[in-house]
Amino acid sequence: MYSIHNILFVYWLALCSNNAFSAQSDSIYYYDAVNKIEYHLPGAIEDTLKINDAVEGYYGSMGNVSIFDLELPLPLGNDSMFTGHELAENDFDMLSYPIRAVARINAYYDPGGYGCSAVLIDDNFLLTSGHCILREGKRDIWPDSVVIRFAFNDSAVPYSIGEGISKEYFIFQKWAKWGGYDGDFALLKLPYSIGNYIGWLGYGFSEIDTFYYNSVFHRFSYPGTYGFDFIDMYYSYGTFKSYNGILLASGNRKIPGESGSGFFETDNERFTVYGGLTLQDGAPKISRDQFYTIQEIINANPAEPYAEKEIELFVYPNPTSDYLYIRPLFKFNKIISLNIQTVTGQEIYLSEEEKIYGGDKIILNVSGLNAGLYFLKTIIDNNSYLNQVIITN
């Protein structure tokens, strides 16, 4: 298992070992939410001779690949270059690739939270917007955790996929320090492998502007306002009409919740993300230096096989005064029971045994308990897990 110090050393070693490259990229802020430690890392060494490059994606062991329209949509009017929002489930199997590699994410802070979209670009890494993790105007406040719900739709996560939690974040300095929209990207590291099962999209860059004006791009997202409610996945496709040196313009209004949704190009065999939506009505493209830095980070942080990872639980909110939510990480088909004890060991709640699947959420009403410290004991297949819970009035 990699410790954070091992990861940082391997990352630094990778940056120093490739003498074929000749330019330094934008640096990276890394945050470990478990230990609440922030690191400032150098960017990768980039190949200045290349004007485009890409890393291939992977369909995953689930198979079942969707087919996309490769022709540009008819003129849409109102200066728009992308189609309107259509429910993804109307045109696609929600368990097909690459739809199942798209995620709704929720970053949890103390207090509050923030919702965005994201896409898996490697076995254990998602790409989203930097401002989904470090908010504009509050770039010194990191989230305690980010809950990731793959293929979330109609208020639910598919049982066969489940969800996960990230507590390790990588953000480009251009956004983290200066708020530059062309650096508004973040990588979320998952604690173990999921991409080998559901697949991931490739990622790439191109410095040929006409590529963005003449190619068809697709995106899946979770709009949350202006008539949308952040509980369904939506799809749109089209192309870009201009680039001002910072953002690509499509003529479409960006809706809160869509931030972080990656736009990808495909020939229905390979699927490659080239950028994502930001706070503005535009989209930053992955630059050459960002591409090589993303590649180095991913290469230095290999995924741990799912089978080797101990069961982890996400218990929130904590403290709480009314409801307590218990979610397991990723895929489960387990027998679970819960009990709550006082600090003296008195058992005041015991649940019946039940079967739980990936994506299920157990809700406990604790509003009747007196304020104080309690212990939540979760038993999964005869293994016990203990969490401290604080109840407030």
C-alpha cells in the first residue's frame, strides 16, 4: 500500500527522470483530507514538440458500449453550437460505457456542501472542475470528503456500480492560487480500483484550434437549477465556435451543477476527454502542460485492487440532531446490522439484519436521543466497525 510520503516521492521521481522533455508545467496543490495536510508539488515536465497527444480509455469488464452521433447537429439558432439538455436515459442505457463512468459528486465542507459533475479518466481518478473542490473566493477551505455517485440518475445509483468517496485532491495552482479559469481542473483520487469494472474515458490535448471547431463533442452532466434538480443525468452534443485564449465558447448557458462535466470526442471506438465546464459560460480545454501533469499524477498513484481494501463506511452528518446516514463504499451485497450504544456501553438501538447493495443508504432517526457522545456499531458479515457519533439538540 502506498503511503502519502511514498506517493509524493514516486511523483517527484517521475518528474525528474524524463530528460526528453524540456518545459515545466503549472504546479499542483495536493490535499490529504484524512490527515488534513496540504502539499505544493511541481508540475510535470512537458514535451514542447508535440501539438497533440492522448491517453486511451478502457471499456471495463462490464462491456456494453453506447453508439454516438458523429455528425454535427443542425443549426440550433440563438448562436448555440450544442443541443439542449436531454435526459440521458431517453437515448442511452445508463449502465453502458461511457455513461456509467460519469458521476455526480458532492463535496462536503464544515458546514455545507457543493454539487458538480465529473468523469472517470483512469482506474481510480476522476476529472472535475477545480472550483468544485476549492470554491471561488474560498480557495483556502478544502472539503472533508467528496462523495462520488457513478451513473446517478432518477435520484439513485445503480446497484451494480455503487458509489465511492475521495479524500485526496489535486488542483492546478492556476486555479487554487489565482482563480484562472483556464486552470479550473481538479483530480479526485479514489482509494481503490473501480475503472477496471466500469471503464474510464481517455484524456488528451490539442493545440490545433480548428480541431475544436470542426469536431463533434459530447457531454453528460447534472444541472441543478433553472428548472433542473440535480437528480438526473442529462446529455448534449455539438461543437465550439471560438476560443479566446482561456475558454472555448459554445453559445450555451452553463447551469450550476454542470461544472466539471467533461466534453469528449469519439469515433465510437475511442472516447477522449479534452476539457470540461467551468463557472463561466465556456469550457477550458486541457492544455499541453496540464495533460502531462495529469498523466504523471495518475502514473504515480496506481489503484489498489478492490478485493484487498477493507470495508469503509461513510457516516454523516456528524454531529447531527435529527438523521444519521450510513453509506458503505462501492459495491456490496452484504448482511448488515446496526446498534447504538452510550459511552457506558448501554445499547439503546438495535436494527434487524438486512441485505445491503452498492449505493444503498441507511437512515437512522436519532432525534429522540439526548445530546451527547454515542458509539455506532455496524456489523457487516460478522465484522464490526465502530464510529463515534455526536448528537446535538
